[in-house]
Amino acid sequence: MRSALQVASCLAVLVLLAGCGGMQGTDTTGAAANTTSAETTTDTPTPPTSDAATTTEASTPATTTAEQSKESALDGAPPGVRVTDIADPFALADANDEALAGANYTRQRTATLTASNGTELVDETATSRYAANHTNVLVERSFAGTTTLAGVDVTDVTQWYNGTATTLRLEGVDGTTYVTIGATPEDSTSLGQELSRYYVDPGTVTTTETKSGVEVRLTPPSGEETVAGYVVDATNRTVTVSVTEDGLVEGFRVEYTGTLVDDPDVIVRGVRAVEVTAVGETTVERPAWVGTGGNATATR
């Protein structure tokens, strides 16, 4: 009997529990709804992740656009030049030669070299005229004071190059001297080739867009600079080049400090500037004094 009563009691309890469960049925539905909401809420981080991804993707084009904008500033840059470096120095040098191929032109050059005590060692102005074949070159140089060239103290020098040899007319305090040398004049090298030594090892490179192309500023490492017979162990060099879209060097400026190789105690500051003008409008004529063999006092 006792076991029967216990079973009956258990059954009664189960019925009651089932009834409670039935009473909680509505709540269970609500709980289920809440659970669903909870699960939905739990799943909602996915859309934000998607949104975050969207935001990241949206920001990527913005960055790309900024980079493209930076690069587009050099859309008209000459061959080999990028925003912060010279990718192909030889392409840049060759571009100048190609731009001037078959064209006559004039090159204006100034050069100064000043000692730290204020003494002007060099103050030179030169005008070089190039025929369209670039074989005939007439160079006229003048100096403030005197400079020793070919063993002569001179104030003015005229050089004629015919593609084989150079004849110099040296004018100084002792009169006029003529010298023929089997070499090209100082300014016969193309600007592209002259600047290539800076392009190859340019140091820090910065570029600025101009109306005709770009201005490229270089900070090459220490090296030698030569001006009017002086050789300088140059440091702190800065080279600024103005170059058109097709690679034509319109001009450049080299500034440096250093010491004389022959006298390291002498500290100097040098500046060399070149400008290219009259492209296609330059006339080059052989000077009348060339070939007057009797005037030549020396031949080397």
C-alpha cells in the first residue's frame, strides 16, 4: 500500500508539474521570443562587422585616390622622374639629348667660387652657342679679374670647336694668345650627360610641378666640383633642375661648400647656374680668327 501511495503521490506531483508547465506555456512562448531576440541580438554584430568592412573598403578608395592624386601631380613629368626619386637616371639624361637632337641652342652659364674670408676665386660668365649638328660650338667666357688657363693669365676666352679640335683665343694683360688643343670645349658636354652624375646618386629627391614640367631638387653626397681650374672637395651639395615634360633641361643650379683639393685649409662656397635659351633660334658662325695659323703661339 505504501508503495502504491508513493507512486500515486509521484503521479500527482508530475501532474502538478505538468500543469505548471502548461501555465508557463505562454511565458515559454515569450521566452522563446526573447530567446529569438537574444539570438538575433547575438547575431547583430555580424552586420556591424559587415558595416565595418564596408567602411574599410570605402576608406581604401579614398587612400588610393590620395595616392593617385599625389602621383597625378607628376603626370607631366619627364621620363625617369617620380614623386620622390629618379627611377631611371639614364632615361632622364637621354631625354634631354633627344629633345635637343637636331636643334641649335644657346647655353648661358655663371659660376662663382668664394673663399670663407670673402675672396672671390672665380667669377665667370659664359655663353655657348651650339649648331644644329652639335659639332660646331662657339664658347665665349669672361672672368672678373684674371684666371690662368693653358698657362696664360686671362680675362676673356673664346673657344671654337669644329668636332675635332678646339682653338682658344686667350685675352689677358699680356695681350692675345691662340692655342689649339685636341679636346672638346668645357661646355660641349650635353646637360643631360653633365647632370647624369647627380641623377645616379641623387640623395633626397623632391619634385615640384611647374608650367612646363617639373623642378627636381637633389641632395647628392660629397664629391668633386671643378670650376675654372679649381677642384673642390664639395660637401652639402644641392642641385635644382628645371626640366620639361619631354625631358629638355631648361636650366639647373648647383650649390655647394667644401675645401680646395690643392689647399684643404681653404674653405669655399661655390655656385654654378646654367640656362638653356634660343632653342632653334641660335646662329653659330666660325670666328674669323680661326685658322690664322700665324697667330697661334702654341699648339698642344
